[in-house]
Amino acid sequence: MSEPSTAERLESLGRFGLRALRIVASTVSIVELLRSDWTAGIAAGVAWLVFLQVERRLPPAAPKPND
């Protein structure tokens, strides 16, 4: 079985990082809105929307070979 290339590793890491940022932004948004900090809550919500749109525009991940 061959090891993934550097580009594949970077792409995988980037997708993981983007997913983590999306989760953190949504969590921060909810917490700040519950604390009635409207500016921070809305800003985190907008960040979450931006991360979501970026993730949707990424091409699908390449399937891994079964060999």
C-alpha cells in the first residue's frame, strides 16, 4: 500500500482545519448570543457562513484507492 503524497496530506489537513473552524465559529456564535453579546455573536455567525460557503465550493475529495 502506498503512502499518500504531500499534496494529498495538505488537502486532507486543510479540509480538517476548515471543518474545525466551522464548528468553533458556530459554537462561539451560539455562546455569545446566549450571553447577549450581539456583535460578537453575529460576527461569529457570519464567519460560520463564510466557512460553510468555502467548504461547499471545494471540489470533492479524491477517492482513496482500494489496493
